[in-house]
Amino acid sequence: MFSLLVIAIGHTAESKALSTDGQESPSTSSATEKSVPARLSLSERLSSRFMEAFDADRKQLAEQVQPIDVPYALVRGTFHFHSHFSHDSIGTLEEIVLAAKATGTQIIGLTEHPSRAVDVVAENVKGWHDGVYFLAGTESKNQLHWPGHEAEAELRFVCHPEEVPTFDLTLYEGMEIYNTHSDVKDEPISALIVAMLLNLSTVQEHPEAAFCSFFDYPQDFLARFDRLTAHTRFAGIAGNDSHQNQRLKLVAHADGSIEAFDGTNEQVWKAEGLKAKLLMAALGQSNPPAEKKILANVQLDPYETSMRHVGTFLQLKNGQAINEHSVREALRQGRAILGFELIAPLPAVGFWV
């Protein structure tokens, strides 16, 4: 049985994880870090046997969720999110809103890559739009930045912390304690593509289970976060890092080679020789085509799937309405939990004083 992973965050206590000037000190001990079981191979994780068992367990977990009443309901948010304003996404506002409504997401923190051609904050959607509340911000130099808006102060969160050996905590409200892109980066791109192609029908039949196949417990992120929050308040959020750009488009060429392209039509992988020949055969193409031919074209990260994968659930103080003040205050104070709802729906939980 796969267990539902819910991460509760936001602590205050004593620690030696920080130096006296507010700089994070590197950890020298991992005694409190839990060991994790060995991973299955990519082919095993994407096999029909595993995917079917995964979906069966997800269904059983969902049936066990019991609704309860809590004084202040948690509000589902998605943070670290890209649209067509970013160079590596072509997603539209309409697609984002549809995904938000399908997943029960009420708040979206947009974080576009800065552009010389357009002010991605000034031109982006802010506040309420079609029933969804938006924060407009950027992702740059390993930080998520939502500039001040409506008399509310700016927010800065460390993103992709695996790329940041140390940082000054006084400059940030918090950090990502999970990031979808960081999670998948440990999968060799060539092995990942080959495993997906060899199990293509299963990936198409079980798209959400396939998306979860790369999920790892964020042990390093959480161990680091625990050290930091033992000393002071420091908020933690999930980085969905949604782009809707991971499309596996496989093209066979007359010279016998195969190329893989992503959702922005950028080449991400190429195979030649025997490897390409074997893959073509596995996909029903016994010989190289007379001219370029698309063998597969599968969207791997639709907004709805990447949004449902993990949510940052905010507890707005005293059940306040969603607005610029209440959302930023909850983020700044770390009143949040993370729920991985591709595994199972988050039960009605909460915390209050």
C-alpha cells in the first residue's frame, strides 16, 4: 500500500543550524535523517503491473478519506508556476484556470522567467480572475519573488535549494521543501525516455501514476528545512514548477535516427544505430521511414496533473477571505501544509491556536 504523504511545516525552537550573522551553516551530521528504501528501476516503476497496483492503491486510499469539520479550512494553492510569459512554456491563462478548477486550487503564485521583451509581472494577471486568485512574480537566480502589491511587502523564497549550498535567511521568507523538477532531475534523461517508450501504452493508460513514478521522498530538502526551522520561523512551500512543456514527441528519420522533442519543440534526446533501430521496432516501425514520421506524441505534464501532484495548502488567519494580505501573511508565517494529491486526496485537516 502506498502511503499518503502530508508534510506539515513551520517550527520555532533552538538550534545551531545558523551562524550568528544569519547565514546558514552547512550541516555536518545526518544522524537524524531517516534512511529510505532502495528504488525500483525506471522500467519496473513504469511497468503495467506496477502502474495498475499504484492506481488500485490510490483508489483505496481515496475511499478511506473521511470529511471532518475544522474551524478554519485550508485553502489549496499552487506556487512556482509558469505560463506563456516564460520562454519555456506556451501555456495559456485559460488552461491554467481550467486546471485550477479541476484540482480545487484557489490560489496560484505565478513565477515567470524574466524577459527583456516584456515586463512579466506588470503584464501578468493579478488578483481574482474567473474564480482563481493570482500572485504575479518571477523565478530568477534560485529565488521565487513576488514584488510588493496593494501595500503588501514583497515575498522571496529559495527555489531549487539543491543548487544553493548556503544562503542568508534574513533575505527570504522561506524555501521550497519539494520541487517537482528537482525530483525528476535524478532520472537519466536517456533512460527515462527509453523506459517511457518501451512502456508507452501503460504511460498513456495510467498518466497520473506515470507522473508519480519519479516521486522521491524529499529527504535532503526536509532535513535541511528541519535544521533551519529549529532555530527560527522559516516557511516551506512546494514548488510545482509547472510549465506544461514536457511533451514526448518522438520522430523517426529516414537515416534511421530518432529524435525526442519537448512541448516547446526543442530537441531533448537523440538515438542512432542499434538503439534507434530497437526503439523503432518496439513502436511498430520495422524499418526507417521514407520520410520523417512521428512515432509518439504524449503530453506528460498537463497543468492539471502537475497541479494535482502537490498542493501548498494555506491556513488563512481566522478564516479570512482570500486577498493579497491574507495570502502573503500565511506564506510569510508558514501556516501551510503540503499534500500530494496524486497519491490521495488531502483529508480535511487543520491547525489553529
